Amino acid sequence: MSGTVDRWTTALRRAWKDGTAWPWCLAVIAAACGYAVATVFHPGYLSSDSNTQLGQALGDEPVNDWHPPVMALAWRILIRITGDFSTMAALQAAALWGTLWVLARLVWKRTGSRGLSLAVLAVGFAPHIMNLTGVVWKDVHLAYALLAVFAIALTVRDLPQGRVKTRWALLVLGLLLLTYAALVRKNGVPAAIPVFALLVLAAWPAPGRRRWLAAAGVFVAVVMGGSAAVDAATAPLATRVYAVIPVDDLVHVLTPDQVRAAAEQAGADADLRDRMVTAAVTCQKRHITSDGYLQCFPQRRPFDVTYLDQRADVIVRMWTQQMPKHWKGYAEYRARVFTKLLFRSNQTFWNGTRVNAGARLHPEVRKQPLNDTLRFALQNYVTGFARDLPMLFQGWFWLAVSLVLVLRRRWAGPYTRELRLLGASSLLYLLAYLPTAPESNYRYVYWPALSGTVALALIATALVARRRAAATGPAGEPDARPTVPSAGRAPEAAPAGPREETGAVV
């Protein structure tokens, strides 16, 4: 018995010393951190949007496409499997920390540094990342799905050529996650395009035109097929929610008299005309500068999500007739709202679960009250950083990070191309809000904040690794980067194909 224990002890010491056990240690640390974060947020922080989608997932109200039906469907499946609505918030924490573990493992594999791999895991505890981890929002789902695809692309990129089945399994998983990201946020498609390019380049380092076209065709087909499958499973009511954007523009760019004339010219019915005029007057009197449909437009009670579906064509016709005539006012208005989104941080912390006035919290949510002690601790942690480092919660900073990632030709380490595409994803996502931003909520810049933080962490680890390599060996040699030795065998070679590497770094 003692001999067996001695052999196990010797094996564990060897595994710790040569590094083969460290990825499993990272997995344990990531699991513990994810569990702790999920405990803080249990059973999940919900807004009115989240509360509505929970009702749809439970079948208590019909699904509509005002909010993404794919999210309601995913939540419904989770509830049927587990019997508990809180699984969604727990899954969000698991998705983030699982992805960070994959990235930390890649950093460990390339640097052999325990500290640098732990630094990547620490991204999950950053105040501007942890603040929304357990808030059930489509913005969070988009961010975590895209980050997971990024991690999958890096993993596939580093797989040995012989791992064909693993490579294709990961590529299929990445494509499914990318499809989910495109369906869960209506303006998420621009952000998904560069991440899709990452996936293609991971599979084929130098794809030709035909391969690009074939891959793009497959992606479009999968997204369209996924959308059709979700519609078949949920049968969502049509709302044509996109009409809120022209409503917002019309009531803020035109005067009330101009709105009335525009409605009559476009053939709007009397009800829509009067509501549009009332919205313009209300926004003007109350100095409401954005989100005109929800803040100023007279709504029926209960809220009628199908109202726009019946009048979207007329509203769009009003917009196309009037905005070219008032293009200066339109440009000024959209620039003002976008600037507000970039420089003003609303909802940096969603304080628990609450709904709008007049709405009722779902009974299932009331059964599992929040832990106020943990909630207050998290709130103090996040708001303290928001006060001392406000740039972490502001869009302009992450817009600047995205621009630097895109414009710099080379970064330390082998991930120059990947970092540039990650920056392009954030940049396109932010710019998509220029003509569409309804208000200045931090959740709208959560994906740029998350991707920018991960990119900065990877760059920092690369710089530290380069300094260590320069201090311990000849600098500038392409094959001098640290590797993690495996017991009894030589390190695996990197996959063949062109790579944008810059020396002995991560």
C-alpha cells in the first residue's frame, strides 16, 4: 500500500514539475472561479427584457421576435433539462470561464509560464467583465459566443495536422456558436463576420477565393437554416421591431408640425399620426434625447408588441421621404446619440432583478431571492472601479483599443492576424450602432470591452514572454519560444501553413 502511495506521489510531483498537470490545475481553478461567480449572481439577474424572455421560455406568454426567439428557445431547453430557470445564468458563467480556461491553456502551452496563464484567467474577475456575467441579456450571450469561437479558432490553429477529427469537430462547434451569435443579437452579424474569418483561417491558413466563397456560403446557409429551425420551434409573433429606429429619428429630427405633415404625406392612419406627434411633443418637453419609441411614444397597456408590425411600412416610408430633406439634422442627431453611447456609461451594474413600472416579476423568480450580501459586495466592487477607472466602462476607450488592434501591422506573438480580426469585430459592432443606437447602455459595448480586454491580456503575456526569452536565450530566433515539455516525448510541432509570428514570444 505504501509503495502505491509513493508511486502516486512521485508521479504527481513529476507531473507538477514538468508541467503536464498544470492545464488540469487551471481547469480546477477556472471551475472554482466560475462556480463562485455563478453563486454571486444566483439565480440570475433579470431586467424587464430577461423577465419577458423567461415567460416565453416557460410558455406563459407567446414568443415574439421583439427579443431573440433563439434565446427563449435555448432557455426553454435548459429549463426542461434541469427544471430550474437559474441554469441560464450558471451557463453564462460556465461559458465565460470555460473559454478563459482554453485561452489560458494556450498561453501556458506556448510560454510555460504559470503566472501568465493565470493572468488570462483573471480577465473573468475584471470589474467591467464580471459585472454582467450573471445578467441574462442577449448582449452577454453574443459576447460569450463570439469569444468562444475565438478560442476555438486559436485551438484549431495550434492542433497537429494529424488531429483531423478533432479539428472538424471544433470547427463545427465554432460554426454553431457563431450562428447563435448572429441570431441572438440583431446587429451582431457585423461582429460575427471577422470572427467567421478567424474560423476559416484556422482551418485553412491560406484559403483561396473558391474556399472563401464556399465557406461563406456554408455560413449563410447555416444561419438561414438555424433561423428557420428556431421559427419552426417557437412560431414567434412578427413585430418588425426595426421600425423603432425610424420612429426615433423622426420624432427627434422633425418638429411636431413637421411630423404631422410627414405622417399625412405618407398615408399614416390617424392613430399613428397622433401618436407620432405626441411622441415628438413629449420628447421635446421632457428633453428626452433618444429612445423615442419607448420613452415618448404613447403605448397601449399592456404593451402591444404587434403595433409596429401593422404600421412599419408607413413609418419607413415617412423616414425615406423626410430624412433626405433633413439630412443635416439627421446627421447631427445620430452623431449626438452615438457620442453619448461612447462617453456616457449607463447601467455599468445591473442591481439584481427588477422590471419596469406596471410589469410583474415572474413567480419563478420570486421563489429564489438574491443574496443581498453578495450583491452589495459585487456592487461596491464594480461601482468603485467605475468611479476610479471610468474608461473601462466607456465605449470610446474600447473603440480606441479596437482601432489600435486593427491598424497596427504586427503584434508581439503569433496572433497578429487573430488580434486584428478580433479588433475588427469590435469595431464593426460599435460602428453598427452609429445609425441605430437607441440609448447609452454599457451592455451595448460589452462585446468590445470583453474582446479588447482579452486582446490586451494576450498582448501583455506575449511581451512578458519575449522579455523572458531575451533574458534566457538568444533573441530573435523563430524557434526559441518556450514550450512545455511532456514526459517521455518531444513537444508537438505546430500545424503547417503560413503564420504571422514575430520571434520567440507567445
